[in-house]
Amino acid sequence: EWFRHHHLYADFLCQRLKRGSASITAVLHGRAARALAAVGDLPEAVQHAIEADDTALAVALTQQAGGWELILWKGIGYVRSVLKCFNELTIRSESVLQLTQAYLDIKLGRFEAARELLTLSGTMLDAADPRTRRDFTIVQSLWNVYVDDLAGNGFSALIEAHSNGLESSDHLGRGTLVCALAVTALGWGFPARAEAESRRAIREMRAAGSILGVNYAFLHLAHSQLLSGRLREAEILFREALV
């Protein structure tokens, strides 16, 4: 059950708790962290884990919630609220936090900061698990797209290979890489290819259930129509994305 107390009564209870055993307080914070994570309130969950002096739990909860994927599930503001609970040393020490912070930096236009974190994360790949390698590949590909470092036509082939190597159920990962293919096609001036990849990305993002992911794919599709001179179709897609 959940109870919401008047703030004065809540303050009284907190003060009473602090006068008790420190070990009990840590246990309660840990319980709160797991309970809040279970209902999808990761920022509060991570904060409780930190207050329990259990950084490992805070990192694990962030990993379980999706790490960098949270931007496509919950948005930029939500992820900022999670990451601000960690200090810089912890972020730079944990792969899931490195990649989440890197993707957030990409979204905020802090490309050099993102590149530094990706370089750091790359040094840890030899001992990384398959999930971390997959995450690194996706976020690194997004960095290349955002800074327009498409490395010739070979970049598309590389991203396609990574996409094909994902599990069939990994719709979000595939949808993100296909979005990268769409933007790459736009950059090279291939609107027909961009349109096809955008439509494929929409299907993958819908299968994943990511509204934000679908919206990004809609914007790429609208750009492909714009590049083809189909202004009315592009306007319709932009308006649909806005809705």
C-alpha cells in the first residue's frame, strides 16, 4: 500500500527514523529503491539506493530499466533526473552510466563530452558482456550520425550488419540503428532509401512500443519527403509527429 503524509508529519517521521539504527535506515532505503523501481519511478529509486549507500544497487536498477534506452522510453528530462543522482566518478566507472550519459550528451549537443565517454567505454569492451557491446555499438553509431561522420558508403553497410546481428525481439535496438540508416541516406542525398529505412524504423519502434522512437522515425520520413519535393506529404507527416 502507498500513503501520502502531510509534509510536517513526514518530516517528523524522518527525524524519528534518523534517531534510530543507521542499519535499519539503510535497509528501508534499499526496500524503497526496489519498490519504486518496480513501479517505474527510477529517479526516486536510484536516490533511495544512493541514500542506502548502495551504489551497486543504483547502477543495477538503471541497467534493468534500460540504460540509454530510457531516453526513447521516458525522454531526456527523465534521464537527466536519474543521472544527477550519481557523482561523476561513478558515471565514468560504470559502462551502463557511461553510455547513458553519452547518449544524453549527444541529445544535448555536447558531442565532445559524448566522444570522451565513448572512448572510455571502448577501452572496457574486451571484458564487456554482449548487452554492453550491443549498447556501445548503437550509441557510437548515433554519435557518428549526429556529428555527420558517416565515413562513406561503408558506414551504412556496417550499421546494416549490426542491425542484422541483433536478436529478432530487439525491436528498439534495430529501430534505432535503422533510424541511423535513414539519416545516413538523407546525408548522402538518397531520399528513396531514406524513405524506405524510415518506414522500416517506424515498424520496429511500434513493435517496441516506443512513442518517442516512432516520432523520430516520422521526422526522418518527413525529411525524405521534403528532399523529394513532396512538400504536402512532408507537412502532413510533420503535423502528425507534432501531435
